[in-house]
Amino acid sequence: MATKKIKKKTELEDESNLKEKVSSEEVVEELKGAEISEVDEGESETTIRMGDMSELQEDTQSGVKGGGSMFTTMVVLTLLIMAVTGWMMYVRSELLRKSDNETAMAKIEELAKVTPTPEPTPEQQLSREEITLEILNGSGTAGLAGDTKDDFEKLGYVVSEVGNADDVVGNELYVKKGYESRVEKLVEDVKDQLDIVSITGELDTDASVVARIVLGE
């Protein structure tokens, strides 16, 4: 009887030890599972982080490549814009130059049509006081030159010489060369006083008087 109790007790102890052993092994397995799970989670997290880093690196490289491509495109566009602008400015300057030339030519032609040809300026007429006279008597009548001198001095002429000449028929007027168009007043006066209708001839350019009156028969 005692032997049975001892045997039973031993069996109970062995069963208890076995349970404890099983329990311990389960705990160990659970711990190992937990550790493996933690390791797997860590590895997964590390893998995720490495993936994120790889994606970030790829994004960075892609951004750099994209930025370089964009910069090149902007440079090309800038050069094209500058070239087009330069060409437009050149064309504009050429058009303006052509337009200016055409405008200038048109103005020249217009002025040539509108502007009349200037007429020769008439020579300045001499006044009576500026005309010096020489009166010669070729009529054979004594004192005629003196009387004529007095008449013309009263009109304002300067009579510097009086004398005699060979006999002539009719009265004559001689004017210094180059003065013919400047003694209109004298021509009018000799016509009224002496019935001389035109200039008879000319005097040399070195003559001492502007005009000479010769009184005839």
C-alpha cells in the first residue's frame, strides 16, 4: 500500500515536472517567436526605410535631371527670343531707314516742284545824285552846254565836265559800260529834256563819268 502511494506520488511529481517543462518550453517558444517577430518587424521597418531612401534618391536624381533639362530648355528659349528680337529690330531699322530715304526724296521732289526758279535780282538803280555827267556841245550854238548843265544840276545830277565836240546831228547819250541798266532815271530825264529816246552808245569802263550827253544840231 505504501509502495503504491509512493509510486503514485512519483507519477504525480513527474507529471508536474513534465507540465512545468512543457510550460517552460512554450514560454521559450513564445519568447523566440516574439524575438523573431520583433526581428522581422525591424527588418521590415529597415527595408521600408531603405525603400524610402531609395525612392528619395531616385526622386532627387529625377529632380536634378529634370532641373537640368528645364534649365537647358530655358537657355534655348532665351537664345531664340534674343535672336528673334534682334532680327525684328534689324528689320525695323531697315524699314525706318528706307522710309526716311523715301520721305527725304519725296520732300526734295516736292521742293523742286514748288520752289520757283529765282529770278535775277535787278541791279540797284542809281539816284540822280550818284550819276556824274559830262556835257559836250556839238551843235555849233555857243553856250548851249552851259545852259544844259544848269538844267541837269537843278534836277540833282553832278555835272563834272563841260566842253565842245564835233558837230553832230541830234542829241546823243553815252553810258559807262556795265551801268546801262542802272540809269533808268537818267534815261527818263534826257527823254523829257532833250528828246533822247535811247542810249546811243557806251563809254569805257575807265571813264571818269557815268554818262556823257552830246548836244547836236
